[in-house]
Amino acid sequence: MKYLIFFSIFICQYINAQTSGSTFPTLEDLDKVVAEQQLYVDKHEKTISSIRQKLKNATSEEDRYWLKNDLFSEYISYQVDSALLYAQEKLKSAHIIGKQDYIDDSHINIAYVFILAGMYKEASDMLESIDRSRMEEYLEEYYFSAYNLLYEAMLKYSIGNENKKKYRSKAMAYKDSILLKSDYQNIYIYADKLLEEGKYEQGLPILQEAYSKLAPDSSEIPYAAYLMSSFYRRMGNTEKEKQYLIISAIGDLKWGIKEYISLWRLATILFEEGDIERAYTYISRSQADASFCNARLRTIEVTQILPIVEKAYRTKTQQEHRHTLLALICSSILTVFLIILVICIRKQMKRLAAARNLLNNANTQLQRLNTELKDVNQQLGSANKSLQQSNQALSTSNKSLTEANQIKEAYITRFITECSAYIDKMNDYRKHLNKLAISGNLEDLFKLLKSPSFIREELEAFYQSFDETFLNLFPHFVEHFNQLLIDGETIVPKKNNSLTTELRIFALIRLGISDSERIAAFLRCSKATIYSYRSRLRLKSISPENFENLIMQIL
């Protein structure tokens, strides 16, 4: 029982359901445990309630003593105030029973609580009040462990090299005492001693061997994992340190422990690596648990890093908010652009319809004149030839306009459909954001707002729709375009029924949009980029002077 209490206190109850296999849990596994922590806290509270009920029904002082001891063990790394209460209640029972070893054990319990609460003077006084000459031998290892923990805590927060040297020496001396008094080989104290002595290559293999022999449900796995992470930290192996800190942190949280080390140390590493959001989540959880536990030692450790992480997280959140706002603005601009484009296309359609009527009337008149001129064909041969040439030119113009009309009809139909669908998407997107805002689910709302995937997907769909429509009108455009380029400079799209950026530029030129500024706006790139593409491909063509004119002739 004493050894179990020692491990529970000294290693902050690194108790865990993890196995000691070769497969390491990931940060995603730890995220899930952090999110579900209340489930494990409830389980811990249920265990405490069960022991309390047994204490209430206990009939002998001996039974009450041991049940108070169990409650002390449950609370020591969960809530320091309650641990102190039951240690003091346990002392009362010890006095009633009249056993000196029970009294000494209770005094050591109280000293442990004082150490965790940062009351080092009170802890030292309590330990010094114990008469070593009357102490039972089985308590000596527990007694030395308390002194070891006291001097390690004082070493951590001492000022001045002399004090640090003194406390380190005392802590190492008590480690030696523990190893001498232990009735079994205390691998962890021995490994910890080698760690402090800087003998990493000697200590780590011993610890690894012991770790590999532990059963999957052993209560020693979390502490062994934490101690191994300490070796790797001293050796500069951050990845291995993180792996074992994750194992240890999962164990702490799964048993509802509030007084722990691994999670906030892992948060510090993640912050240094730039994973600010996860680091903020872990350090906030650690701060809340340390405050709940009222463990001053852990509270001080956590609050040293919390303001730095919190400031970085707040800055990152503000930046993401600005990015999300910019994305919404761009989305709104794109919507306005599409509406303007639809209006322009409709106006162009009206102009084309009027031009088509004029051309049809002109063609009818030419046909009538041609019939009349046939009667005087022999006399006016040269004039008829000239008129035929004019008719051919007009027919070519009519064909070009008919072709242009077909292009405009195809694109207006496609883009009206796309605009309607896009407006529906925007409305659904707005409704979804509104639901998240109403439900108070700000975390999902912020994630959705900061994600650029909506704009990116819509742009990709927009360009894919443009490509498909254009290639339906000009199915051999890519083949004929490459025929205008010199050998070795052909352009092949990565996907079927799609265009590259270069091909898309000349597809717009083929549709009659030759202004670089308009093309740049359409493709969401700079005007200089469009000039660069046009100039480079013109130089790679078989006829640089007439390259764009030849493009216009592709059918």
C-alpha cells in the first residue's frame, strides 16, 4: 500500500489505459481525450463517492482509517484541499487507534500535501516532527520519497547557485536512501538518479527494458513514459519526447487527474513548433485543472507559459478573422462581377439579334438583285463577278456573326445557370453560418469562416465550367493551337476536357476578349502575367506576327 501511495503522489498518478506496444498514440488521439475529459472526471468522482459511502457505513476505527487513506490517495492528485482534509482525518483515526506507524504515515501524507501546495516550510516542519528512531522500517522509503520531492521542488524555485547546489545535493542523497531502503529494485528512482547525473546512455536502456516488460494496464506505464520523455528532452530528441509525453498525458486525463506535468510540457513544445491553436487548448486545460486541484506548484509552472501562448493564440485568431473577412469580401465582389457579366452578355445578345436581322434583310435583298442580274449576265459579267465576291464576303461575315451568336448563346445559357446555382450556394452558405451563429457554435463558425476552401472550390468549378463550354464549341482548339507552335513547345492539359492557364488566355482571345486587363480580371491574376504569357507563346509560334490572327481562325 505504501508503494502504491508513493507512486501515486510522486509521479502525479500517471495512470493510463494505454499499452506499452510499439504503436504510439497521436496528437489527434490526445485531442479526443482532452475533449472527452469530463467523462473520465465523472468516473473518478464516482469512485470517490463509492469510498465515501463505505466510510459512512464503516463500524470500526481501523476500517475508517484505511478508507480515509483511500480517499487521500484519490484526492492527492485531484484536489489538494480535500487530500489535506482526509490526511488530517486519517491522523485523527490514527491517534484513536494508537498505532505510531499510522500516525507517522499520516504525517507524511500531510507533508506531501504541503509540498504540492507550495508550503515547503510547513512540509519540512512536519517531516522533522517525525521521530526516526521509532519509525517502522516499511515507512522509511515513503519518508525518504517525501524529502526527495520536497528538495526537488525547492530546487526548482530556489534563487542563487549555492541554494540550488545545496537542494540538488539533498535530493540526490535521498534518492540514494530510497534505493538502499527499497525491498525491490526501484528502477524509476535509479533511472531518475542517472538522469540527474547526466548518464543518459546508461539510464535510458534500463528504463526502456523496464517499460517494455510492463503489462498493458500497468499503472506504471504513464510515469515510465514521462521519465523516458525527460531522458529524450535532455538528449535533444524532441520527436521521441513528444511521443512519450502524449502517452503520459492521455493517462493523466483518462483517470481524471488534475495535478499533472505532461500536458503543459507538451503544449510548450507545440507552441515552439508553431502549433499555436493546439498549444493554447492544452495549456488552457492544464491551467484550469491546476486551479481546480489548487496545486500551487503546478499552477506556477503553467502560468509562466500561459500568457505567452494566450497572446500568440489571440494574435493568430485575429489574423484568421481578417482573412475570413477578406474571403467574404472577395466572394461578394465575385458575385457582383458575375451579375455584371450576365447583364453585359444580355446586352450583347440584343445587339447581336439586331445585327442578325439587318444581315438577314441585306441577304434577302442581295438574293433578289442576283436573280434580276442573271437576265443581263452576259452584258454585266464583270459586274456580276464583283457582286458575287461581295456576296461571298457578306456570307463570310454572316457566318462569323452566326458563329459568334452561337458562342454567346452557349455561354449566356451556361453562365445564367451557373449564376443561379451560385446564388443558391451563397444563400445556403449564409443560412448555414446563421445557424451556427444562432446556436452559439462559435468554434465551428470560426473554422468555417477562416477556411478558403469555399472560394477555391467555386473558382475551380467556375473555370471547369468555362473550359467545358469552350471545348464543346471548339472541340479541336487544343490540337489546332499546338499546330501553331514550333516543335517541342506544345501544351497538353493535365486533365481531359480542361484547359491550362495559357490555353485559357487564348481561348478568351478566340472568343473576342483581347484586352489583357479584362483577361487578367477574369483569371484572377496580374495584367503583367497576361502580357508575359501572350509574349512568350507568340515567340514560340511558327508565325509570331500573325499568331493571334491565326488563333481567331481556329474552328
